[in-house]
Amino acid sequence: MQTPSIRNRRPVGANMTPMIDVVFLLIIFFLVSSHLARQENHLPLDLPVASTHGPQDPDRAALTISVDADAQMRVGGNVLEIADLKMVLAELQQREGSQAAVRIRTDRGVQYRYVEPVLREAVIAGITDATIAVREKQP
């Protein structure tokens, strides 16, 4: 019977390479997803002014629909036609159920006739929680 010697022993330890790869992939994922979320809320729109408004609930993740000065509807930075908006709203309602919510950001120069179809399609899809983004009136 042979006794184990120090020279024949392999070092004991964990291979950290796969874990480091996973950590880097997670960092990249969160950087990209946070960039897309910030991009949607920073489209250059001159929001309407309101003297009163309710606080935004940070726990509620509403779908943001932007209507720019050219009356183009955008979701996630992509221009949508009304048929595409119907599909997006139907998917949101199916995924979120009664918690589904939309937030409409519109340029203050946009006429209501361009915002009304967004509200109508949300109601048809079964989404009753809709808010319009405004900025606070400066004293």
C-alpha cells in the first residue's frame, strides 16, 4: 500500500472562470436593459404643464406610450401604427391582467385627436389604468 505524498497531490480549489463569465454577462444585461428603460423616458417631448398631479408609484411599471410632435406613437423608441399598438396593448393585458397600466407621454402641442386613439385602444384591450405624464407648473 502506498501512502500519498505531497508531490502527487493535486491542489484543491474551485474553478472561478465560469462564475466570472456569468457575472460579466449579468452586468452587461442589466446595463443594456437599464439604458433602454431610461431611453424611453427621455424622448425629447415638451410635456404639458399641470398645476396639480399625483405622485408616480415606483412599484407600478406602466407601459410608456409616447406621442411626439409629429403625432407618431412610440413604444420603447419604436414607431408604431395603430394595428401594432393594438397587439402591444393586448399582450400587456394578457401578461399583467388587472394590474396592466399605460402611461402616455405627449408633446403639449399635439392635438387630442392623436392621443384619443391610444386611450380608446387601451380601453378596448381591457386596460383601465391610464395616466398622462405632465410636468409641474413652475411658480
